[in-house]
Amino acid sequence: MAGGALLAGTQQRQYRLALGVAVLFFWNLGFHIYPYAQRQSNGALKIAEALQKIWPAGAVVYWNVHASDNRTIQYFNPDVQWKPLWDHAVISEVQQTLEVAYPIGKSVWFDINAIRQFAQNDPEFRTWLVTKCRLGASHEFVNGNHSTGFVELLPVVGGNKTVPGVLR
């Protein structure tokens, strides 16, 4: 309808174009931008705010770049050091991060869906996870039809030969 009104007639065409642009702007603002900027309408924003209370400044978080909620979580948690995961984890890098972070009081977190996927599809990662690492607190949230969450990685003290429960 707006397109037809814009094309009709030759007089005051520029005003119709401006009116059409204004209508589209306010439509988008009123029905998309503003509602999804509100906490109660945006599940990823709720998750990001909850994680602000969980992650201390300087925490290291390995995040799956393919999970859209993680972008919002990352944006609202700028005091966290973000390390991207591109379909696999470099075990030596994660191990080194654990060895450096914990002695200076920093925590290391891992995307819970990514850790499950890597443990299922990569035998080397699963072996490392079971033998060289242990899982601490986990926080998982349901957002619409999917879940998002993070689990704390802890360095092994002694032997850890059990399969972590979060992987089951």
C-alpha cells in the first residue's frame, strides 16, 4: 500500500517518499527494535544479565561463535575475556589457559553446548576433558526452543577418571 501511494501522482512525490520512510522507521521501532530491547522480551538479554552476576571480571570464556545468543551475552559482558571456538577446541590452548588463569584467581568457562558436541565428536578432546580437567559449576538457560549455558573448567588436582555429568 505504501509503495502504491508513493508512486501515485507526480506532485509532492518527495513528501510521499519521506512519509513512507518515516512510516517504515516507526513501524520497525515500535514492533521490532523497542520490544526486543526490553529485558522481558529478550531471552538472550536475560541470560547475559544473569551471567554478569556469575562471571567475575577477567574470567575467560570459550564461546561457540555459531550460537547466536552468545553474541548478545558477549556484548553485555565486556569485562570477560572471550575466546572464540570455531567448530573445535585447541586442547593445548585451553590447557594453557587453565594453567595460567587459576593461579592468579581467574576462572575459565566453556560453552556448554560446544563442550558436549566436542566431547561427543572428538575422542582426543573427550580424553583430555576426562583426564586433565574437571567441571565445576554449570549454568544452563532455556531460550525459546534451545538452551544456552556455560560450565566452569577447573584444573585437575590428583586423578579425575569419571565422565563429567554435564556430558551425559
